[in-house]
Amino acid sequence: MADKTDPNYIDPRAPDNRPPMPTPRKEKVRLLEYARMMQKDILSAQPARLYRAWMAEFKTPFFRSYLTNDPEIVTEVLKKRPDDFPKSDRIREGLAPLLGESVFVTNGEQWKQQRRIIDPAFEGGRLRESFAAMWEAAIATVARLEGLADGREVEIEEETSHAAADVIFRTLFSIPIEHEVARQVFAKFKEHQLANPIHNLGAYVPLPKWFPRFHSRTTRRTAREIRALIEQLTAQRMAEIEAGTAPPDLATKIMTTPDPQTGHTFTTQEMVDQVAIFFLAGHETSASAMAWSLCLLAQFPDWQEKVAAEAFQHLDPERPDFAAVGKLRICRDVFREALRLYAPVPMMIREAQKDEPFRDRVLKKGAQIILSPWHLHRHERIWDKPHEFHPDRFATDNGKQALRKAYYPFSAGPRVCPGAGFAMVEGPLILSHLCRRFHFELVPDKPAVPTAHLTVRGADGIWLKITPRDPKPYESLPEPEKAKDRPEPRGGCPVTSGPAGRCPVGP
């Protein structure tokens, strides 16, 4: 639990009413103390100066790492020369038990082939095809919360995790989370998350190849069990494909798409690797973003009312409508502000393939380059009021400029998350349905404190009180002001509302 006596601690009930954030560490600590802090939580292990620094160098007797918040360097690494800055092998080593050779950890030609097979399944037109499954998951989430909406204290991360998992299973395999295998995968993933594999020492420190990676027994066991369950689903789907009875969902699309250059299609085992990362990335990140969105809406009830009014105006639970998603502009802005404040993946690690001159320094070949969406999204020299919650900031000149150069919730460039557009439909849709039906309040004696595990979660959960929302005040609402005044998106980008060709989350 965060130390509330620390002067840096930010409580959601503080006078300035800023959203909660972790307490930065003191400026100088010994190496072993820093290692212990990193093992506990990546975010609170960092000093406050990183919210203003363009680059910071971390020196140890064994290696050097460089954290950069310079937008030009971030662009160079992610967009202009990604092949010169591949993902560190240490990330592969840290996540190997679960992810195998998935697209998240591979590099070079192997990664490029995987993306050529995967990307077509997430192209714009596929969103419309997956929308019915998302809608069904949203309605199921509302039904699930009906039994909890009596004013009791609810740990909302558990509920958004359930919702995100339901979306994954419905869109990938056309099965709800109540399916026996899906239910088991969900349960095992929760156990796997508690083992905290991303904090494996090998993910951050360049250990020799012969040095053991210290995966815990629980990490190894749950990874084996999850992969065995996923193999059941993929093997069954492969049999259905061969029999011509497979449903036209994402799994079928990916498993039947050949690499246009080599003709290769995924084997069952290769698909197990990919499904593991789809679940880890799609489920973990969406669950985190939705939970923090609800926390923010509970803390700022005026914005919750705006989202609810917009949802009453544009959503009919009895009539799925893909076009309605484009009208949920207030909720979309709330969701992307939550992604800014609580980037689900707070840091990304790349490795220099050769000596690189950056900001009057020469980063030696093999140097570890840390890109931190957490700090970049809150950088005090880039964003106005960076630690505050302002969903309407994206309509300001500062917000538009910062959005273009310092907003990477889904990474960027060739390695942008293929499901970014998918997430930007799923999140606002589910949140709007929830705010249409329920009212959310903070639990005063259980403030949320962000901490980084697999993703940014609440150190002791995110606790909210849920009650039914009275629909009567919304029956005669005029068109919401924000939706009326803002022009229609000019292109296909679900994040910036700009042209798809300049979209930071890909096509």
C-alpha cells in the first residue's frame, strides 16, 4: 500500500482533485534498493524528475539503460528505424513460458511474416464483422453487474477483466466466457498474472545466457496449463476449418490467411503462441483501461453524467448499431484520456543494434533503450496540466499537438498493436453501456493507487460503489453538446479522429 504520509502521495480526495498516481522515489537510491523497488512496482521505483527529463541514463557496474522522453527519439526508434531498435531478447526471456514465439516477442523476418498473416484480420472492415460479438459482451457485462448494483463495494478490475475476456473469446472463437474451456483459461490467466512474470529479473537486466531466469514454479505451471487449454481451442478450430464448418471469426481468419510472400499459414502450435498474446495484450490492456476509465468517471461525476447522457442519446440495448460507436465522442475522449493517464503498458524496451548518437550522448551497441508511455503521456514540458483529468484537452491546440507527438498507448510504427482500432471500439462501447445503466461512486477509504504488474492496475484493486441509474432525467435530452459541436471524424483513426494514414494506432 502506498505511504499516505509521503508528501508526494496523491490521494483522489486531495484538494486539487487530481487522479491518483504513484509516489515517486527519492532521487538517489542504492542499486539493490532500486532492484527491490522495481520488483515491487516499476512506476514508484522512478524519480519525479522523469516527468520533466528528455533523457535519463541509468548506470550500474554491469550495464547502462537510457530512458527517453524526447518525441524525436521516440519517433526515430518506433517509426523511422524500427529494425535498428528491435525488442530486447530479455523481454522474450521474461515472457517465454507463456508466449513462446508470439508476435509480441519476435523480431526480424519471423516477426514480419507473423504480422503479414495477422494484420488482415484486424483491418477496418473486420471491426464491423466483430461488432456483434462486442455488443453481446457489453450486454452480458451489464447483466452481470445487475446483481452487484445495490450500493455494495465492488472491485471493478475483476469485472472489467471478465468483460474484456468475454470480448476476446467471443471475437476470436465465437464462444462466451461461460464456455468451460474459456472459463478455465480466464481463471488460469488470473493466477498467472499474480505470479508477476513481467518482473522476472531477465526482462530488465542483461544476464549471461547461462544464468538461470528464475521463472517461478507458479509461472511455469500456469503457462503450461494455459497453453494446453488454448491448444484445445485451436486444434478444434483447425478440425472445423478442414471440415468446412468453422465460423467466420478472428481465429478462422488468422488460421486460414497465408503469408502473401511465402504462402505459409500458422500451424496449431504457432497459433497457440499468437492466441496467448491476443489474450494477454487484448484482455489485460482493455481490462486495465476500462477499470481506470470507470475510476475516473466516479471521481469526476460531471463527466460521468455527460457519458451517460450521450449513451442514452445514441445507444439502444435492444438494437445493435455499429454506426452508434462513431457518435460516442465524449466517451471516446474519456477513454483515450484514461489511456493517457494510465497507459496499460507503461514501458517498452528496445535494444540499439549499433552505436547511436542521441542528445549529446553516444549509446553503445547493445544499450537498452526504455520508452515510457507513462512518463511521456504525463510530460510536464509537453502536456498542459499533465497529471489532471481533462477529456476535452484533445480539442485544444496543445492537446492536438501532444496527441500527435507524445501519445503511444498502443506503441507506434510497424509494431503498433494490431488490435488498437479494435480496442478503441470495445472500450467506449462497453463503458457507454455501463454508464447508461449504472452510476459509479468512489469508495472513500479505498483509494486506487496505480502499480505496474502485467499492466497498470490498482495496488489494492479499484473499488467502486454501483447503483442503478434512473433513466427518467434522460428521457427528453437534446443532442449532447459535445457530440453536436464536434465535426465528424475526417478519417479512419479512432484515436485522433484524423486521416487513417497518420493514425498513431495504425490502419
